[in-house]
Amino acid sequence: MLRIIALSTLVVFANAAGIINFDGIKAELASPGSPNQYGPPGSSLNMPGAASSRFGAFETEALRAHNTYRAMHGAAPLRLNQELCNVAQNWANYLAQRGSMVHSQTQHGENLYWTSANSVPSGATAVDAWYSEVEDYFSWFGTGPTGHFTQVVWKGTREMGIAQSRGRNGVYVVANYSPPGNMQGEYDENVGPIQRISSF
């Protein structure tokens, strides 16, 4: 079932079946470690948030946001994949031309985001919106509209691609994931609770 969630001028679009109040708490994240943790030089891999000639600031910022949230749930860091970025760019361009949100028929996991804001969103803007479903997930135990959150932190996902495109009515962001998340019967082993939390 497809769902649309509207927040002011922000719309988040979900195709899968949840916010813990972070006031007064902080996540203590593990250090990224050596570059080998993320892959050999010249591969499709990229350290979280590191600048790269292959990927721009938007992509690396989105990757950093994903990996920050993933670390909070005990999931390994994602790597950027150029092919997935290309697939995401093609679909974002299509959505911008179409002027409305619809999921592609890709074999990859997919998160969509739209904003009518005049400025182009940062790489973290969409990721923050997707992750905001965390409260509903832990309240509804996966039965609410939380597919964006679960895809962001899905432990079985290893690579991602992300892109944006401006249309007449706003900016469209598409993220693709491989392997895809949100597989029925696999939530317990792939969506971990928040870890390493302490008060300020």
C-alpha cells in the first residue's frame, strides 16, 4: 500500500509497511576506522562523508547521514555505488518532468522525497525526513508507515545511490539501495534498536 505523509511543505512517500524523542540524549558513534573498512581505492565504495572526485557533496552528505543513523542501530556503513546513483538520477529526472511521486519498478530498495522549497535540499535533508519515522516503528512494531526508516538502517543493505532533480513544482530526491530492505519476515534481524545512547 502506498502512503503519502505531508509535513508543511515537505512530503515523504512510502511504499512499505517507525521518532524517538532525542531531546536530552546523544548518540556516541564509533569512529569510522581505516579506509579499508569501506573498500579498496578505486572501487565503487566511499568512506562516509569523505570528498571524492567520483561523487559530489550532495551524495557524500547523504551517505554520511545514512551511516550516522545506521551506526545508531548497529548497522554497517553503506558505500556509494555509481550505478545506483545513475539509476536514482534517471528516476529523479523522470519524477521532476512528471511532476508527481511514483515508485519505479526497480529491483533495488527505493526511498523518495519531495519538497517545494526554493533552495535545493542538502544531502542530509531527505535522509533526516526518512529517519524521522523511527518513532512510529518502535511504537507500531513495523506496522505503521515506516518503510523509509527501515530501509535507511536495514543491516542487509550494503550499497546506495542517491540523486536529485528540480521540476516545475519542486525538488525530487531518489535513493536506491542494494540489496533492498523491507523484506517481510526479516525485520527482527535487520532493524536494530538504538545503541550507544547516553544523556548529555
